Amino acid sequence: MTTSDTTLVIGATGTTGRRVTAGLIGKGHHAKAAGRTATPVAGAQAVRFDWDEPETWDEALDGVDRAYLVPPIGSSDPATVMLPFLHRARAAGVHRAVLLSSSAIPAGGPAVGRVHEVLPSLFEEWAVLRSSWFMQNFTGTAPHARSIREDGAILTASGRGRVGFVDAEDIAAVAVHALTGDRAPNTDLILTGPQALSHDDVAAIITEVTGRPVTHRNLTLEQLRDRWAAEIPPEFATMLADMDRAIADGAEDRTSDTVERLTGRPPGTFRAFVEREMS
């Protein structure tokens, strides 16, 4: 294997991955865009990659020395497939890894928390992006976006709990910094937007900006779990519902200075996001 200043971006057409790929290319770095269908991405080398198909791993790792890691979607136990891949990545010459995780999941916690815990022992340079809930969850094909379009409502079990919603543009900017800086941060980074907002606040901002009435409808934990379970595996649905309960209890009521400290610019506000993406 040969290595160079080339980053493997897993999930390169996804919410953060496509922004990370564009950010790397924009700064003059090489990127290998990995996805299940090897979709062409401007300026990057496209390669097929599937967490569940180890035969796709070697081609993805050939010629790269760093990686942006997005866990398999919908998995409550991503470590089962991610850890064997990461051992192979280290053997192939990857020395820097940046993992997308969640502000709700610490090292050693459930799901991707197990990968977070092991990452420092595998790579000499690393970072874990513990991002808050994405602003993009209210757009596109995400469940909140669908319920806004279909019912004029955001459905949660979060009560009046607040969240420091973060723009995927800001997550990607931090990821590019961590992947291309002189050294990786070698720590986990809590990523939030500039304000902690309740879902009532979110509904009000969307209503004000778009002129379309949107409300926040609070569900019981069981109702939310069953709603998620209609679309994703039951274990993952239960984990997401438990995260909403944690929001209600105040676990996500915080903001951080990480985006501004690492990128030199403040994180985008939710209102600015809605004006850009939903109006």
C-alpha cells in the first residue's frame, strides 16, 4: 500500500460526508469518496464501500492515510463491523481518524461509544466529533421534515428540554480542520450551535421564517419508540426514544465554543439555517 495526503470519506454523499468531501477538495486536499454505490463526487475519487461487505474495504483503504468515519446508519452496535475495519485501516497505513459521534454518547457508552473508546489505541492522531442534533433533521426526508410537511407538527418526547442544534456545515468545517491540521486534536469535541432551543422554539422559528404554521406535539416515550420502530430496527428505535427522554431531563441543554475555536468563525444559528434551507 502507498500512502499520501488522501482522506477516505465514508458516507461521502451523506449529510456531513458530502460537505467534508467538498471542504477537503476546496482546500486542495485529495479525497476518496466512499459509498455503497461509488457515486461520483466532483474532484474526488469515487469508490464502493459497505460496512457489511469486508471485500470492499481494501480498495477503499488503498492509498489513504486518514479517514472520516460515519457509523453504519441505523445500527445499535456499530462496533461489530467498525472495529475490524479500523484494525485493517491501521495496518493499511491510516494514521489519523476522525469519527462522527453524538453529544449524547460518551466514550464507552452505547452504540458508537464503544468505537470512541477504542479509537485512541488504534491511531496516533484522532478526534471524535460529538455533535449535537443536526439542524438538517428538519429538512429533506428526515422524519421531522416529513411530519412538518404532512401534519405541520414536530413529534418528540423531549418536552421542554433544549438542544444546541448544530448545522452540518459547521460539523464538516470542524472535521476538515481535524483531518488536515498540523495535528489532530486527539480528544473528543462537543459540537453545538450558538443557542440551546426547545422544540417549541424550533417550531416557532420555522413558522416565523416560512409563514407555514408548525407546532411541537409531545408524545409519550412509548409512542415515540413505536413511531421510530416502524422505520428502523427496534433496538435503535428504543435508543433514539431514550435520547429524547434525556433531552427532556436537560442532558442536551448546553452550547460549546468548539466550532468558533477551531474554525475561527461562529456557528450558524437555527434561524439562519431555516432562512437558507426552508424558506
